[in-house]
Amino acid sequence: MQTVTANEAKQNFGQVIDKALQGPVSITKHGRPSVVITSDAEYKELIDLKRKLLQAELREGFGSLDRGEVSPRTAEQIAEDVLKRHLNQ
């Protein structure tokens, strides 16, 4: 991922957009990562993945409830498991 400062992004926004069409561009502010600019297609893919992961997590949670199971796992652990399963499909 390419990285540019906020000042560079402001001065060369058209070039940053062109770079973002090739891959995500990280914008730093005061030396720290602040935002990422990405293409519309990449953004839509990320939103779709997030939706699919949430749906899978909900199905798992409701399935556990239907089976009368109670899991001590945290939401983060469940999300990790769902992500691993999704990426291995």
C-alpha cells in the first residue's frame, strides 16, 4: 500500500485518486496513519465482505441459541472464526 502525507494528498489529489484506482493509498497526518483512499470497486467489495461476515456471525449465533448452546467466546473470537471460515471457502 502506498502512503502519502495529508499535505501531499491535498496538493496532488488527482494523482492520489489515480494511485487509489490501482490500490489503496494510506494518508498520514502528523506522521500517523489517518485514512485510506481506495477505489469504489474495492470499497464495495469490502462492504460486501463485511455484510457476509455479519450474516455468517448472526447465523452462527442464532444457531447456537436454537440448539440451546451458550458460548463463552467473545464477539472478537467469533468474528475471527467467521473470517477464517469465510476466507478458507
